[in-house]
Amino acid sequence: MLKNKHIFITGGAGFIGSTLAGLLLEDNKVTVFDTFQRDSLSARPFAKHPNLRTIRGDILDAPAVREAMAGATHVVHCAAIAGIDTVTKSPCTTLRVNMIGSANVLEAAQAVGGLERVVCFSTSEIFGARAFRVDEKSPAIVGAVGEPRWTYAVGKLAEEHLAIAYHAEFGLPTTVVRPFNVYGPGQVGEGAIRNFMIAALSGAPITIHGDGAQIRAWCYVDDMIDCVLRALERPEAVGETFNVGHPASASSIYALAEAIVRVTGSKSQITRVERAGADVELRVPDVAKAKKLLGFEAQVGLEEGIRRTASWFAEAK
């Protein structure tokens, strides 16, 4: 675990960013740079920790990013426009934030100088609609032009190329992580497990888009954070890209809904509606590279992860 460092986290008020901040605060200074449009941080018990500095800012504001980053030893770039509904409604903003904003973060990191590590968040969406046991060298398939969903994947793929290019051309110590369907306590915004959990705890119908046969490998947030911490410290991570997920926790959307109903003891009915727009039918990663170079292996199974998440959401009601 890092100690006596200064970690700058873009999107640090969000679900994953704020979880990471909470683990680092006792032994490090943490600066969160975020618009706070999705705010998981304010409700956290460490929101007013003396080692935490929060800055309300936008990664499209390049001078502000550079100024806020000054003095950092490590950068974690989580900020992005995400979520299927949000992306579909705002494809132009999605591309601007995820491409230009990421370029601003990397340019600031290069200008600030002396950074020990820059970890950039990509996405499993770059593998398109069908991805089974894809590894880091599997081809990116970002879908048809004009389908709004894929603007998220395009922007994140551009960020990946930029991050690795900054390492190759300028020696910036970058690492890219590709999260596969992360969930858990503190989740905000859009996400199947969060939506299903909220419905189940209130007894409302759980709505599935499509037939429910779509398969995802679900990764509990603590496992995601474990991999990010390894990427921040291990020299083997520099210049590399890593899939981060839990292949053994693969489940169909319908089976996921059933598991949430069972674990929570809910009386919610599971209903189906037609899916509007593109969808992902299959998404399971190969994580052998992360295990080999970082010693990472996800530990929290789906049933246990659902139980922990349900407990948190029940207490937060």
C-alpha cells in the first residue's frame, strides 16, 4: 500500500474513485478533481478527512487540471462520461470528455513531471457486443458508426492509445486498466446491480432490457481497487494494459436478478422490456496477464458480493 504520497484522482467523487480514495487517505494525501455530477464521496464517512482535498473541476479545463495536479506523485484518471443512458443522450459530450479530457490529463501529467505512476481507466466496452475470454491483445471492436452506445468505447479506446503513446514517446509511467462490470457499496449512476438492488429492497419490479440472456462477468469493487493499487506500485505495470474482472462470476442478467431477489428476500417480480439500441450479449475477460505481472486475482464471488452490496444499500436507505 502506498504511504506518504500524494494521489490525484480525476473522477474521485464517483463510485470507484471515492472507494480508492478512502483506502489511501490514512497514509497519503489525496486530491479529488471532479464535477460532482455523480457524487458517491459526500456520503462517505471519510468525506471530511484532513488528508482529503476536493476540487470541483472539469477535465475539459486543461489549465485547471494542470494547476490542481501540481505536487502529485501519482495520478488515477477515472473521470469520464459513462452509463448507457447518459452516453446515448449525449454522444458528443461523451466523446469530448473522454477523448479531449483524457488528453488534457495526460498532457498535464507530462507537464507536471516527476510522477511515479499514471493509471488510466478504460473499459471492457472496447471489445464490442461479443467478448469471451478476451485478453489484452484481442482486437477492439467498437461497433457501428452512428450507434450512440459505442461513442463511449471509441473515447476510451482513444484514451488507451494516448496513455500508452505518452509512455512510449515521452517516458510517462502510464498504466491502463479495463474494468469489467464493477459493482458494490457506494455505486452511483447507472448499473444493473445497483438498479436491481434498489428495486429489490423496495419490492418494486425489477426490469430487464431484452431477454435477460446477456452474460457479464461481475467484478466486486474491492477486487477492482486491489488491482488498481497494484498497478500504482508495481514496476511491471508501467506501459501495460490490464483486463480487470472476475471470470468465475459470470452470470446472465436474468440469473443476476434472480440472485438479488433471493439474497435480499425480496418479493419483487422480474419483468422484461424491449431493449432500445445496441447491447452486449457476452462479456467475459481473460485476466491471466494481471495475475502474472501484478499477482492479481479476484476474490469476491458473485453471491458474496451481492450480499455485501445489499447490506450497504439497505443501511443507506
